[in-house]
Amino acid sequence: MTIEEAQQHVDNWIKTIGVRYFSELTNMAILSEEVGELARIMARTYGDQSFKQTDAEKNLADEMADVLWVLICLANQTGVDLTEALQKNFEKKNNRDADRHRNNEKLK
């Protein structure tokens, strides 16, 4: 699935099953919540924290998909074409960081 297709699928789901989009501010709060849930799984899987029983059923891929879902909702609501935005972001990073990381002694 392309990013464009994902945006279309989410929009279709919202309009047929989800009734309507939550407000942009509500979705921003939900995005923050979802990122927090992802952070919890990352901290327990790759960091020093141990899992709680309530975290045992959490799935890293599902948490990442939740973050992506809400980000797509926000993009749809605000008229952002994520394919175009990502392409422009690559161009920005390629120009700005062409030698930056290669010349970073901390990365060698």
C-alpha cells in the first residue's frame, strides 16, 4: 500500500465506519497518547524497564500502526499530502545533511 492509498483508506474508513474525524486538537492529543504507548513498549523491550502484566499483550507493530493511523488522520484533516511531504523532507535532508553524518566523529 502506498502512502496515498493509506490516506484514502483511512479517509474512507472514517467516513463509513468512524462517522467523522475527531477534531484536529483531539487527534493531536490522541497522537501524543499513541506515541506514549509506543514509547512504553520500546522502553520495556529495548531499554531498562521491565514489563508490567498490563503491557504483556502489547504489540510493537500494532502500536506503530496506531501512531501512523492518527498521523494520517491529521494529514487528511489538514490537507497534507504525506507522499509529497515525505519527498520534500528527503530533499531537505539530502541537501542539509549530505556530509553531516559522514563527517560526524561520534558515528565512526
